[in-house]
Amino acid sequence: MTVGAHFGYDQSSNSEVLGLQLRGAVLRGGQVQLVPYANVTFLPGLREYQYAIDAVWVSGGRSGGLYLGGGAGLRSSVFDVDASGERETRATWAAVVGLLTGGGGGIGTQVELRWVFLRDAEFDPRVVSLGVNLPIWSP
């Protein structure tokens, strides 16, 4: 299991993103992983919060490699500024593709593209991010 931090850029809102994540192997070889994460998107005058979990397939298992997957989550923001302007939380789903390096018990890095799909929203976030993962437990 690893703990990590990532930072990136949301191309849809032209804003920075900062997040934390855990990576845990479901299969002993690490080809299937669960990745719960939390992100903050820094919009002008507003912070959006995303809490989600992804299931990903990693081509090289614990050694890293190309990964792809998807998941579900919750996003908290002000979605309809013209109407009430109140913060609300909406369900989301996401697709992710990335490259994970440095497996095998050491510090790892990742490059990731994530598409988040929101129902009844003006745009869907598209985030490009870089991350660092530190091992906290190994079976």
C-alpha cells in the first residue's frame, strides 16, 4: 500500500488541483488496485472538493506501468451560480489513464489523465496531474 500526493491542472476550468491518495493492491501481484482519493480544485473565489475511489488495472502490477480504470465519487461545488449560488454535492463517475513508475517498495511517481463526468453540469473536469507515492505497507 502506498500513500501519495498529486498536483495538476484542470483543463476545463483552467484551475490548479491538489490531492491525496492511497493505492492498495487487490490482487497479490498488484495488477488490480483500489485508489481512494481526495482533490481540491482552486477556482477563483471558490474551492471544489472531490472524494472518490477508482479501480485500476496496472500493466506491470507492483512494478508499475501503464494503468487504466474508473470509479465513482462525490463533488462539492457551486454548480448553478445564476440560480441559488449554494454549494451542493453531486455524484460523479470518472475514467483514468496513467503511468506509474518506481514500484517494488521504493518511492514511486505517476503521470495521470482523469476525466470526471458530472450530471447536469456546464462542463466535465479534465485533470492532468503528476504525483509521488510512498510505501507505507507491503505484504
